[in-house]
Amino acid sequence: MTGDSEFHEVLHSLRVWDTALPSFDPASAPAEPLELFREWFVHAARAGQVEPHTMSLATADADGRPDVRIVMLHEADARGWHFASHATSAKGRQLAGRPEAALVFYWPAVGRQVRVRGRVSACGERESRADLAVRSRGALAAALTGRQSEVLGSAEELARASAAAWERAAAEPDAPAPTWTRYVLEPSEAEFFQGDAARRHVRLRYRRTGPDTWARELLWP
């Protein structure tokens, strides 16, 4: 078992951004955030960032208590940032009750993070099924297993349900998973953070001012 001293020794020995960081001139940033996000995303992937498409998704429950988890980005386009989950999961129920959310991407390989906030909409059945159809057999099996966020009685119960789902996914590659839902977050704000070794971090925030217009402003780090 790890003791307090070992934990604190390791914790306080850690450093951040122990590498050369890219520069970022906010004056040259595009007029809207999607273009900059795509540029930063490709740069992070090519710089060796592991799983740059993973992101934190923050929601709130019926009592206003915050909740957060890691999900995968499925698309970023003119509609917004796309992800998917079961409508019956905790996040699905929270989004149904309070359709506002926040996303965070963190790419330590380049000392960058992107934060996005906005309203979330559930896509229709056709788009949700198409989302699952292009993913792996394992993703389909997981979707068919279902019951995400419910209390699990035992590991054996999960093993049986998962085995049955894998068998069905192999036999029916287009099997429907009725609760699987694709969501899209339409951004009202997006912030781009570039870390700096001297702690003069650059923070550029976009705020939506109209259907196709954005205000840009620098923030103190």
C-alpha cells in the first residue's frame, strides 16, 4: 500500500511541460473557433499527443451538482462538437434535464487546452445509428450490453451480458442499440490556452455574439 510520504514525494516531484512549447500569436487567430480548434487538434496529434480526441464532458444533475467524465470526440463541424452515449446513462439523463455542458481538451505534449461551453442537442435516430455503424465491433458490443451507469450485481453478470452482446454484434453488425444517442454541443464560448514556461500563458476566448459572429478577447492567465 502506498503511504503518505511516498505519495507526496511523487506528487511534488512532478513537473509540467518538460518540453519545448509551441508559440501562439492570438492576433493571427481566425475569426471563429472551429478553424483554430481543428488546427490545434491536428498539431497535437502530429506532435505525438496520445488520444487527442478524448475530452472531459461536464454536466449537472437535477440538483445542480456537477458531474464530469471522459468521452471521445466524434466530430467537430459547423454544428458544434459531437459525442455519443446512451440516453439512459447518467450523462444522458442529465443532458435531458439540463441541456448545457462544457468540454475540456488537454494536450500536455504541446501545453495546450481548449474549453468549450454551450447547449447540447440530441441527434435523431438515423444519425445516432449511423454514428454507431462506423465504429468497431467492440463499440457495438458495448452499446448492446447497455445499462450504462446502473448498479452492477457482480463481475460475472457483466461477463455474461458482454459475451451475449459480442455474439450478437458478430452475427448482426447492424443491430440496433435503441438508447445509443449522438449529441452535439453548439458552442457559446470557446477558450484556447497556450502554456508558457515563464507562466505568461496565452488565453484567447471566443464569445458568440450572433449566429455566425464571435467576439475575441484575451484573458489574464
